Amino acid sequence: MTFTTRLLAAFALTAAGLTAAVAAPVTAQQSVALQQGSNADTKTAGFSIVHSVAGEFIDTFVFSDIERWGVVNASLTTIGMSTAFDINFVSAVLNGATYSFTRTTMGGYRNALEIAALPDIRLSGPLVLTVRGYAGQGLTAGTPISASYSGTINVTQVPEPGTLALAVLALLGVSLIVARRRAALARTGAAAALLAMAATGAQAANWDQDIALGGAGAGLTAAPFAIHTEAGSFVDTFRFTFTGTGWVDASLITVYAGQNQQISFTEATLNGRSLGVGSIEGDGAGTNWISASLPRQLVPGDYTLVIKGYAGGNLAAGTTGISASYSGTFNVLPASAVPEPQGYAMFLGGLALMAFMLSKRRQRQP
């Protein structure tokens, strides 16, 4: 083998190594603490992530504060009306349990709204979620973008399987005592419930948050979420600071199995513009979800997203210990990044002038 051949071979290997390095998936890991309601066995959390470069990704979320068995449901959501905001989910697995995916075309853009739902399933902690996908579908790996997604997870901790038999025996042992005291306990419980409702009021705590828009591409993105641990009506407000005018798209989703996890959206507006609230969808096995979305619109900033609804399904207002949550995505493409109508006119005029000059030159040629 000549020196030139060896040099070319070495160059080819180096180029292949660089290509592999660029194409390697981007990895990220987050530790997320589950928040606890007044019921110690009911926990929930929201989480989000922003990808600033295009390419494959493998994200890992570790949920702390659960070290035993629990009934779990969870969701992921993303919306993107351009490649700069596009997240394409490939898979999502929580302790071996696989999410199911729903993809919706919006405004002619492929898979604009992607939802991943995990129906109620019994899992043992700790919980580790692995999300795989591609950010900026269609763009070269490494291209600066601003793509995000968010999620929520609900956990109701339950006894270990081995303790269930002991629990049944214990229940049988105390059944006679319970029967004798049932009337007295019912009267006491009713009085306590009335006192609790009077003390807590009829409205769930509102979520009020300023959220920073982030991202390294031409656009900006964020992934808000809210958690309600008390049943009742709510008015949640999210503020996104942005000067100027931008093309905005947004989405919300809630996934629930049971009233203590249910969120019902009654209205959602961005600077007075309504998000379309969808109908209830489900998997036929007891897990349901509701989504709301705003297809791309030209909206002047600053932005205020107001979400109204009810947490807790048909539970009485003031019921504590619930874990009702929702998450969303919010994208802004500055209007300056899109040519103005007069810019298009000048561009077309320039092309027409160039075509006229080229035709004249051709006519002069012998």
C-alpha cells in the first residue's frame, strides 16, 4: 500500500468518525421530584425539556420519592408548526411500560401535535422514563433549533403484592367492629366533611407563573405545566415575555384515570385568542385525555395564556389529596424571521427584472 493510499484511507476513517460523532444521539437526564398532596399516597409531577440542536435524542427522567408499588399514568405532548419546533417521538418507556402515540396534522404540517399517553398501570419504584425521538425532523443534525415537549405523571402508591393477603385478613377481623360503629362514624364523618369544605373553600388554588422562553434557533419555545391537588374550579395564568410580534402555536393536554386525576378545560385563551378544546378521547380501558391547541397565528407580545377549568371531575370542591395535572408546549417564531408581504413583492420584482435582462442579452447574442 502506497503512502498516498494509506493517507486517503486514514482520511476516510477520520471523516467516518467525525460523521458518527455528529450523528450520535443527544442525551439528557433530569431528576424530577414528585409532589405530594394531602394524601401521602398520591403524588404527581410535571416536567419539560428544550432541544436546541436538531438530531436524534435520548432523554431520561428519574422520578424520586417513590420506592414502592404504585398505579401510574402519564403523558407527553409537543406541538410544532415548523421544522424549528418539531419533535418527532419515536418511543417512550417507563419501567418497561410503553406509551401509545397519537399524531395529528394541523394546518397542513405533518404530525404537528403529538401526544403520548400511558394508561393506568401498576409499577414498582423508582420510576425511570426514557424518551427517544428526533428534534427538527428534516434538518441536518446539529442545526440550531428550539424544539420542546412537556409531560405529567400521576402516581397512587399501593401496598406491596405480598401484603394484600394480610390486609384482607385484617379487614375480615375488624368487620364486626366496623359494623357496630358504622352509624356513629357516618355522623362524625359527615360533620367533619362539612367543616373541611367550609375551611378550604370552593376553588382550587390557581397556578400563576412567569415562564422564560428558550432555545438556540431562530424561534423560542417553552413547556409549561400545572398541578392541582385540591378539587375545584381554577384560573391558571402563564406569562411569556416577548417584545415585538411573533407567529405563535401552543398546545395543552391532560391524561387521567379516575376523578382524582381529572382536569376539565372550560376555556383557554392567549391574548384573547381561543385555543380549541377537543373532546374527551380514551383507550377504552379507563384512561382518557383532553387536548387543546392553537394553530400558528400572528400575535403581538407579551403573551398571557389563561386556562380555566375544573380539577377533580365530579368530586366536591375542596376535596384534597387529588393529583390532577396538565402540560403543554408554547412556540414563538419572531415575525422578523418571516418576510413581510412587501418583502415578497420586492423579491418577485427583482426576479422579474433579472429575467427581463437575461432575455435581452440572449436577443443580442448572434
